[in-house]
Amino acid sequence: MSKDFVVAIPARHAATRLPGKPLRLLAGEPLVLHVARRALAAGAREVWVAADDERIAAAIADCGVRVAMTSPDHASGTDRLAECARIAGWSDDTVVVNLQGDEPFAPAAGIRAVAALMHEGDSEMATLAAPVTDVETLLDPNAVKLVRAGNGNALYFSRAPIPWPRDAFARDRSSMPTQGEWLRHIGIYGYRAGFLQRFAALAPGRLEQIESLEQLRVLEAGYRIAVGITPEPFPPGVDTPEDLARAEAWIAAGRG
């Protein structure tokens, strides 16, 4: 079976917490350019940036990626990528990897791993996770946790610590339980272009609205999300000015 896939990067200029985020400079270059290079390094057949501003298109001109100018009114990156897929003319069975536009350090191996999950399984969607190794992350509502079934498919995603280690936390919540497995969700997704259109057409789900997690819309609608363990760490993305400063320090230290 072919391992052919495309990467689509949603890039919204009007980001709430970091306005103009795709064009913010990291090591002297726009953030979106760093992300596009990561996608190209993964070996995708095509890399598209789904932009809402002509300045984003200008920033990545001649770097080997294509640009879809999408509506500035989309409520989510999924909606933006669904429009990108229509503009690109991808067939329904095209494997699409959704690489967030604020992931300048996304490892190529992780991008390929998501595509492989789509080629090798029969789930409608795929994503990655990493082991949680510290109690601060386990208790942090900004770090999304997940549990999966024995076949690797997601059972649930939550901002809460799941599964809840009842006995261990009854004794002490200052350290990780010694028994059990906890997983942190990594926000990279794979799907086929046809399912991407169905996903975008679904109304927001009850669980999604409670947790503010869009992927719960898929589970609540009865679809399957395959979850693989990332083959390489995903350094934190860039969502705030503090994140951008940390990313600069990361590159300055030779880790980018």
C-alpha cells in the first residue's frame, strides 16, 4: 500500500493569544516558514498552507509549498483545512496530515507516523500521544490527556487527569503514581480528505463544548481515532509571546 500523503498547515493571522502569529519572527524568519520546512522534510507529496491573509502567502513564496487562500471567518483549523482540500482538489481517499501552524519543531518522523496510521488501519482519523512523566503535566488542564482501547483507538480525551489514579491520589498528589500509564495528546491529526469534509460538516458536540476539545466531536459522532505513540518528542508549540521567547532560546541553544 502506498504511503503517499499530503500535509496541510492551517495558518490564521488573527490568532487571539498571539496576533499575527504565522508571521512572527523566529530566528529571523516567519514562524510559518519553519513549520512548512518541517512538513517538507517529512516527505509529503504536497505541502499546503491554508492561509487567511496575503502576507502569509508572501512570506512562504518560493519555499516549495503551495498556498490556499481561505476564508478569514472559519471557526476552526478543521474548517480551514476542509476548504483547503476543496481548493487543492484532493480525492476523497487522499491521506491528509494536519500539522498545526505553531509547531516549528515538529519531528519529521512524527508527521510520517500519523500518515502511516491512516494507511495501515481502518480508523477515520489518527493522532499521536506521548507518555506523561511528571505530575505537573498530569494535573495541567492545558495538557490534554487521553485514554485508548486495547486496539489503540481513542476512548476519550480530557483536560482532566485520566484515568484518575484513585488510591494513589488519595494518598498523595505531589508525585506520579507508580503504577499505570498516562498519555498526553499531541495535536497533530491525520484523516482522508473525504472524512475531513464530513468532520467539518458535523455540528459541535456536547462533549466538545464542555471540554473545548474539537476531537471529541469525532468520538461523540461514533467515529474512530487511532492513537500512536510518537516516535520522537514533540517540543512545545508557539501560542504566546512567552512560547516564542522559549523557542528562540531553544534555537540559540542548538536544539531547534
